[in-house]
Amino acid sequence: PFIQYGAKTGKSYKEMKEAEKFLPGGVTANIKHFAPYPIVMNKGNGAWLEDVDGNQYVDYLMAYGSLALGHGHDDIKKAIQDQLFEDGTFLFGTPHSLETTFARKIKSYYPSMDKIRYTNSGTEATLLAIRLASAYTGKKKIAKFEGHYHGGYNEVLYSINPPLSEAGDEDKPNAVPESAGMDFYLDQKPLVLPFNQPDATEKLIEEHATELAAIIIEPVQGGFIPAEQQFMDRLRNVTKKHGIVLIFDEVKTGFRSALGGGQEIYNIKPDITTLGKVIGGGFPIGLVGGKEEILSISKPKAAGDVFDVGQGAESSAKEILFHSGTYNGHPTILAAGLATIQRLEQDFDATLAYTNTLREKIEDLGKKANVPLSTVGLGTIFSVICTRDSNIRHYRDLQKTNLELRKEMDFHLLNEGIYTKPLNRYSISTSHGEKELEATLNAYQTVLNKRLGG
Ligand code: PMP
């Protein structure tokens, strides 16, 4: 497939060569890169992307799940225009009404959130969540799960994609740094826990209970590997027992696993939740919500005691948790996010139906072609796994599947006009419909008829 890929994407190759002169690897985020070179896109419309060579793709990346309505949805365009014209500004820098309207809407789906604060990204949201947990408990250590991503800063940048040779025991994973330049921060190493392994997880938590401020988890790993109910119930119980703050990072699962995220599916109330991606309608956002007694640590004590000292210092009062950001609660982004949620209220079920039909049909086609294919997912995200054993429960199970075959298939699919970044998951939008389903299944049919893996 790589020869055909080269033939179809000549302009992407040239543009990436040019990009490399200015950007390391030609990209602005490492995750955008893949070998031999990524495709450069220049248009999006509904469920479709068009690259610089004019090739059309059904897009299943959906900007890593952010675009729940697809590209350029009219509802969002209108909401943005209305906001800009009615309010007459791009940014207030003061409180404005939409901040409350949006919080009320979020809370209706996430009743675990007594109070809410906005940030500019999911990374900032988990960072704030961890600081809140540390302030609340007076403790310094956090635990995270192997294979789970929460953003690119030191405390959580461990054991996301560790080589199995370094990952340690399945029951007691090592904390493997994911970046160069982290030596300075080694004392911030998190405790790494094994996802979906309730006995081993409980044991490690019990051993470290006195040090732990918080445990952060994606209730559905990467948005597509569901936690088991019993595992979640036990995690909630053991954290409650020891007064450890349980943080659900629902940046990926929010409005995707279900409208109410993983916490709706598992019927569990985390102490803190983070959201991002979908709730910004394609624009940068993050959000932290949670228990009154925790979130209120960031509450200014009384009118007049918050001084704008020097360059943005908020307050010298150590008992108040610092939280600031020029763009927090950006009106245009909240308008885009609100329009997204309102559209999802109408169309989420249809998107879910599309997702489930696509998963079933891909599995059927795999069976007919005798290619080992299964899918793993929840809500409107899933991944295609090259294995006959569909019981994928955590990071290490995934590593044992045939990733080479999956990659080969992905390049064939790219050549047939189906876009997902090789080895990435599928995120479905409300813009995926009959036409896209047919195009996708035709492409799969064509690809599965080739001699794969040979
Ligand atoms: N948490 C999770 C679960 C995520 O998937 C991501 C982004 N992929 C983040 C946090 C970080 O969000 P952002 O990229 O907006 O900083």
C-alpha cells in the first residue's frame, strides 16, 4: 500500500518537506506525525476531509474525537456568528452570562459537578484537578493507570505507551517516563496502576494510601477500552475509604461514551471530573467540575481581596488555590460548545446507531474474508483490533494484537479514501450517514480482498 500512498499524496510529501524546514518533523504536535509522512489536509466538510492533492476521505479521526458534529457544522457557524454580532466583542475579560448558561447545561449531564471552572485545554484541566486534590488532601502523590493519557506535563507523562520490556510486572507496573527532559522531575513520579485489574489495583492503593492525594483515570481507556463495572465500583470504594480524591478524566469520553460520559455508564460519582474536546465544538477548551468542598478552594475569599499584583499574580493567600487564564470561559468557544451539545441532544442516538452498525459490518466483513478483525469501543468511539480474541481489557492486551496488520490495513484504507491516523481509533460524528457508511464498507470490502499480511 505504501507505493500507492506515495503516488496519491505527492503534494503532501512536498508540503511536509517544506514544513520540516520550519517545524521539527514538520508537525506542531508529535501525534500528528506518522511514517513515511502524514497527509496534509486543506478542507473539511461534514464527515469529509480533502487533502492538498484533492483526494477525498471519510474522516474518522474527527480531530481526535473533538468534532462531534463533523467539520464546519451550520449550527456552530450560526452560534459563533450570533455571539460575535450580538455581544460585539471577541473577549470580555470579565464575567459574562454564557459562563453560567454553559455551566448549567454541563451540570445537567454531569450531576457530580457541584461547581465548575473553565480552562483552555484538557491538559490544563487535569493539571488544575490534580492541584485541587493536593490542596484538599494536603498530600503530594498521585496515581494514574498504565496506558492512560491526561496531558503532556510531568506528573502524568508516565506509562502511556511504555515498551513492554520496560513496563515491569503486570500487577505492579513501572512508571516509565514518556519524554526526554523529565529527569528534573523524577520526584514527581506517579504510582502506576494496572487498569481493569481490581485486586492488583486495590493492593497498590492500600500500600500507598497515606501518600495519595488523587487517582486519575480515564473511565474508558483512550475512549475505547471500557472499564469493567466491578473494577470501577471497587476503585470508588477504596478511594472513598482512604479519602483519596477520585478524578475522572472525561476529556475524551465526555459526550461520547454517553452524553453524561463514563460516569453515566458506570453510575459512579467521581470527586472531580475533567472535560474538553467535544464541549469546545472544535475550539480549545477544558473544564474542571466537582464537589463543592473541593472546588471551593479556588473561591476568592471576599470581594476586594484579589489583587492584580505585578504580572498576573492573583493573590498571595496560600489557602486559596490559584486558578487563572486570560481566555478561560471564552465567549465564542462557549457558544460553539453549547451549539454542539444542543445538536447532540437531537442526534446522539443516531450517531450511536451509525457507530454500532459500522462496528458490526466491519466485523462481518472480516469474518467473511477470514481476516482476524474485531472492534472494541463504547458510545461513539471504537477501535479496530487485529485479533481473533476480542477480549481487550487494557494496554498490554492491545500490545499483543497484530499491530502490523492493522497498520497495513490503515494504509490501504487511506488509499481507498478512509481517513484515520494509522493505528488510531474511530470517532463518529453526527455528520456520518448512509453515504459515509456505504463508502466505508466498500473501502473495507476492497481492502479485505487484498492479500493482507503477506
Ligand atoms: N485527557 C484525555 C483523556 C485526553 O484524551 C486528552 C487529549 N487527547 C487530554 C487529557 C489533553 O487534552 P488537550 O489535548 O486538550 O490538552
